[in-house]
Amino acid sequence: MRKAAYLFCLLSPVFCLLLVSCDNQQIEVYRILKEKVALESGSPGLAPPAPDAKPAWTKPDGWQEEPLSEMRLGSFKVKGANGRSADISVTAFPGEAGGLASNVNRWRGQLQQPPLSEADLEKTIQKSDANGLECYFVDLQTPDNAANPSRILGAVIPQSDRTWFVKMTGDPTLLEEQRSKFQDFVRSFQFAKPAGDLATPPKTKSTNDKQ
């Protein structure tokens, strides 16, 4: 009996260590899976805190709304001929979210394209200013010899507190047909002005003021 008790005391730390290791492995697996989901969604990191309010936008005709997710603040799908389809996502991240160049190069990597220097990227980025909305458009595509041709129409919209990303991915021909709708969608974004930017209301004149 004493021998059994001695063995139990001796082996208990080992069992505890194994249990802790298993828990750590489960936590690590969860982290890896979550990071994998974030990267596959085309976002520059794990899901950030949601913004206080989403911008208003106008959904183009033919775009079907899809369920939102932890990463997506807007999600749409559009269908074309011959079973072609395209996916549209709207995401936002605090601050500069890594910068314009790093995010465009991340999209290039998803299409099997090598990264470019900032100087070369400037030649591929179209800056737009519509109704006071500053945004940057990119049009990227897989190499000509790609087994599965794909294309990305992307837009980056910097705001004072975070950066917004609008991304359309799918069949190159379908995206060409949807290009104008995509740009109109991005330019339809309307952000609420921060409280500090609101115009100061005129001061009510007191009847005690001297004329």
C-alpha cells in the first residue's frame, strides 16, 4: 500500500505536466487556426476591435449580401456567366494597418506575384478623391501562365482612426465586367464625422449683451 502511494506521489507531477502540455498544445493549435483564418481572409492580422460605427455605402445592383464574420464588416457575392463568381469583402484595422505598400504587396503575394518596391508600387496604384473621400485603387492579376487565373480589385481608404480595405476577388473576366460597379461602391462610402469635427453651433445672443 505504501509502495502504491509512493508511486502515485512520484508520478503525479508527470501527469500534471502532461495535462499542462496538452492544454498548451490546444491553445497553440487554436492560435494557429485563428491566424490561418485571418490570413486567408486577406486581412493584415487578427480581428481588431470593431469600429464604433460602419460607414454608409450603396450596394450595387446584382451584388448579393453574405453573412458577416469576425473579420468582415461587409461581405458580398456576385455571380456571372458560366458559373463564374466573385467575392467582395470590407474590413478595417486601426491606424495605418502596416501601410499601403505592405498591404498591396500582400495582395500581390496572394496572386503569385513578387513584391515591389514602394517606388514601383506607385506606378500601379491609382489615387482617387471623390466627394472628399481619399482612396487608393489597385488592379492585380495572376501571371499569364497561372493554372487558376484570378484577379483582385482592391481599394484602401485611410481614415483618422483606422484604415478600411475593400477587396474583390474572382474570375478576371467577371471582375472586368464589375470594375465600374466596384469603384462606384467604394466611392459611395460616407463616414460619420468625429465629434471634434462638427461645426460649432452659433452662440445664442443674450438679451443682456450691449448692442
